Amino acid sequence: MIRYQIIFVFVLSILTIKGSNCLAQGFDWTSSWRLPSTSPTLFIGPYTEMVNMHDYVDFSSMGFAIDCCKYGNGTANNFKNGILVEKWFKGNYSFTVKLGYYSYTSNFNGETLSNQIQAFDTNKILFVDTLRTRFSLAVKNQNVYDISLLAKSRLFETHASISGGINCIIQDGIAAQKIEEVLNPGFEREIPNTVELGSMTSFIVSPVVQIEYDIDLGSGKYAKVFANTQYSINSRSQNADWDTLIFGAGLSICFGIN
């Protein structure tokens, strides 16, 4: 008798494991064992994502005049908002399409220069002072349309997963300003000057890697927290190498639609 009980428990355990593998994300949304039910496999929902960008470019090779100094790498932070659609296959694998929109301004800090200035009166020097000026460059991306295609796999039968894929960015409305900032006490001011960046690439492609964790919110819906990184494989500028590294972290709410 004990032998049959052990066999029964073993078979039941196998069936339970197999059944959990067939549920999207492994969530058991069965409302009643008496009534037949199926878990949805197609989900849609909004997402929001904080993005941190790092631009690497040598402006001296772009063919426009920045005669003051050298600039460091650019940085930017903003939020991206959009919708995602996720289709699950056999409970452990899914394919996701993310559509997003955002704008951002990359700030490139330049050198701080010191120049001596002299004040004259009837050919006599009244005083000598040092003019301290800091230069920076602001590149504004007014419209960024973002699409990601991701293939995902659950990790070790948990609700954690890893995904990889491709990200495509269509950027429009790029403008740049060179800003000269006078630092002397009592004379502080900013002098902006428009800069032409030349031919820019409107379509950027980047491989992306993402880690996720799904949280059950009840029958047919779940929350997703995620973090990702991507690096552009083609230059943002047609005149120089301009690479971009992006880190992102966000949250999504997904609702089953079938």
C-alpha cells in the first residue's frame, strides 16, 4: 500500500511540474478545479523606463568649429514611456515587442579656460584680471521613437528571466548649442550659440540584454520589473564615430487578452 502511495505522489508531482511548465510565467490562475480553464498566453500593457545614456564622440573630427577646447563624454537621463506586447510559448519562453517614445538632452562638459584681461585708461593699465570661462555642449534629441524585439527564457523554473534581442531607434529633431559660461563673481552669465552637427543618422541599431522578474497580480495579469543595457552598433553621426551606451530600468503591467 505504501508503495502505491509513493508511486501516486511521484506521478502527481511529475504532472504538477509538467503542468506548471505550460502556464505562462508559471502562474497558476485556475479558479476552480471543477471548471476547465486556460491561462492566457498573449499579454499587453503600458511600461515606463528610466534611461541613463552615455555618448562617446570626438567633436573635433566632425567638421564644425568648436575652437575653445576638448569635450568629454556626454550624459543624459530621462524617462521612456510606451506599450509592450508579450507572447508566451510553452510557459517558459516568450517573445516581446516594446514600443516607446522619449526625448533627452546630452550634456558634454568642456574645459574651463582662464585668460588675462586688462583695463586701460589713457594708455595706462588700471588693472589686470583673469577671466574664467567654462564651455559645454548640449545636444537635444526632441523626438526619439524606440522599438525593441526580445526573446525571453525563464530561469530555473522561477519568475526571473533573461532576454536578448535588438533595439531600433528612429531619432528626429536634433539640435545643438555651445554654451559659454563666465564664472567670475559678479559677471556670471551664459552665452549660448547654435552649432550645426552636420549629417546625423536617423536610424540607430543596438543589441540589448535584459533581466526581468514577473510578479503575479491575480488572474490574467502580472507586473514586470526589468533592467537592461544596450550599445549602438552604428554611429549617430555620418561625419564621425558617435557611440551610445544606454542603461535602463523600469516597470510594466501586463494584461492577458487571450
